[in-house]
Amino acid sequence: ARKPPCRPLSDDRMITNITAPSPPSLASRAGAFAGVGRSLPDAPTGGLRRSPSSRSASALRVAAGARAEPGSVREWIERNLDAGAVTDVSRGGSSGWAEFSTYDTESGKRFFVKTSRRDPSMFIGEGAGLNAMFETNTLAIPRVYYAGATPEGSREGNSFIVMDHLNFGGRGDQAEFGRQLALMHAATPAVEEAKAGKFGFTVDNTCGDTPQPNGWMDDWTQFFTERRIRHQLRLARDPTLTELGEKVCERLVREGWFEPCGTIKPSILHGDLWSGNIGTVDGKPSVFDPAVYYGHSEAEFGMSWCAGFSQKFYDAYFEVLPKVEEHFEERRQLYLLYHYLNHYNLFGGGYRGQCVGIMKGLLA
């Protein structure tokens, strides 16, 4: 999801089945849909009444016995999720590219829905990532039931995603978050390629609004240099950054900065773990709005400068996955570099200087 520029918080510098399909099921339809839809506010209410208790036009109550409009999100939920009729729809605001709603049903089950005018690829990537993290049974992650195109004739945008509605709270206990995150990283991968030791993901996705290529590779060093650092450098089109970046990629291979880690096993990564994507659900640590892929567990700390991780977080994390001290600082700077380059491509400004500083430090 689109995010604002980060300010440092610490010194750490589709179509799917309705039974929580595996990421390949979501991925199989990636890129299959296109077109321009109408945004959610333009859709007719289709049997929805404005709640008299609502302070705004965002709360809608479904009239008893009213039929759902053909092709609507409401109709999809009532037909596919075995939760009974939709009783209320609450509009929950929007981002730069999507509208948010909560659907209450007569069974008591609640669903969080995002709709968009964009093609389904971003929701397909988000859904695949959330379900891959959900399968680890560690952090509180919403289960995704659908991610893809709106039905033909829909007047609610061009794509949507349906997931469990979770009541998110504040950050919670940092030590427990560190422990659960490490357990997620240590979990057996949910897809065969990652089980076989490959790095990447079943679909390409985005980090912020930046395309993030995730084609599978056997070697982590190759994946990180090609799919992450050089990808961002190509987007930046800055000769100075490119020259420095190539020298960094050559040096990390020559000096073996990843070698002390031994055989790096693919871990499921949130991929964009900053403060705005961290919370709790009933006190249990939770993360959302991911940029998921399978990679080196340490890469999760690439947004630590904008995440506010405490020492208790790190202590608990490294109790589960022990820290590899040799070349840790060089690897930490590499993972920071990817996200600083991404911020430069998203927002420009002073992030270029941060990128130059990191790379010059790695080459010193």
C-alpha cells in the first residue's frame, strides 16, 4: 500500500477459492485482468439504508429482504462465504488508490474489503502474501478469501480483496512481537519453491507503490543484488547511484558478506515492516500491508530506521534465531540501502544523500 515518507523512529539505521487458497492459487490469475472501473462511492446502495445513528454517510444498513445488486461485493460475500446475509456495510475511508469497507453478516462474521479502480495485480500480491504469513500460525494475520477482479458488470471498481476483519490495536509488547516475528521467519515455507531453497515469491508485488520483482532464484546473493539493489538502481536512473551500487554489489560478493550465515534458508518476510504496518489484535502482535517474499530473515530489518524496534524486540528475536555477528553490520547496511533506494524512487529529496552515504560507508 502507498505510504508516506518515513521519519526515523530509532537509531537503527483474482480469483481464489473461498477456503483460504495457497499463494499459487492467487498467483495463477495475476495479470489476467485489466480495464477501468468506477470507484466505490459511485456505486448504488442496492438495498442499503443509511443508518439513522450514523454521523456521516459512511454507515449503511441493509434493508431486510433486499436483494444484493448483481456483481456487487455484497452479492459475492453472500454467495461464497457461508456467513449469511450482509446486514451492515461501513465505509472506512480510503488510501490513494483504494476504498475500505467492513461488511457485517447475520452470522456475526465480519469481513474487511478493499476495492480499487486499478487492475487486480496489487490485491493479488497482497492476498498471496497475507495468506503465506497466515499459514505460519504466528503473528495475527487476516485470512484472505478473495483477491482479484470484480465480477463482470460491477460498479464497485475494477478489483477487490476480501479478508477477515480484525480489530487492530497499538504496538503492544515488543519482546513478544520479536519472538513471534522470528517464529514466522523460522516457519516451514508454504510454497514448494521456497521449501526447495529458492528465493522470491509466487507473484511480483509492490513495496509502497514501487514494483517489486520476485522471480525465483536459487542463490540469495544473486537474488538480492539483481531483484532488489540493481532493480532500484535501474528505476533511479542516476549515474552516481548506479556506479556506487555496482561497486557495492561487487564488494559484497568479493568479501563474502553473506558467507558467515552458512546456507541461508528462505524465510517468509513481511517485506515492508515499518511502524505504520505494525499493531496488535486482542493483544497479539500483528502486521499488515505487506510486500511479501521469501528471503534472508535479516532483510526484515531493512526498515528498522522507521519501525521503532526496541532492544527487547531484538533480544527476543535473536533468542529464537541467533544473530550471526560476522559481517552483520555490512548486511544490515545493505538491507537498509534497499529501502532507502525505494524511498528515493518514491519520494526523491534527501533520500538520495542517505543512499550515497550508505554506499560510501560500505566501500570505505
